[in-house]
Amino acid sequence: MPTAPQELVLRARIILASATREPVRPMAARFGTSPTTLCLWRKRYRDHGVDGLRTGHRTGRRRVITDADERRV
């Protein structure tokens, strides 16, 4: 699984490659992702710009460990 910065790089590459009008399926295969995921990031970029490429907060269980505890470990 890529780290957060790698995820941003992949998403930025998807957006840049979209400007070449390459078809979705070959582009998704080249980036090793699904056409659905590729279209999701293109839509988020179209709707929100660069900020849309960042991973948002997710719902779920609250953190048990604090940021300070994590840095200390």
C-alpha cells in the first residue's frame, strides 16, 4: 500500500495524464488502478481542485492513542 505522499503523486499523475485524453481503461491499467478509481479522482479534482486529491477524514472508531503517544513510540 502506498504511503500518503505516494498516493498524492499517483492522483496528480492521473490528473495530468487525463489532459492527454488517453482512454480510461488503458490509463487505469498503466497506473495499476481500476477505471472506477481513476474516474473517482478525476471527478474529485474537477469538483474540488487540488484539495480534492487529498484523502479526507473517515468515519469510524475514534483513535485510542494520541499524537503525542504515537510520536513517543
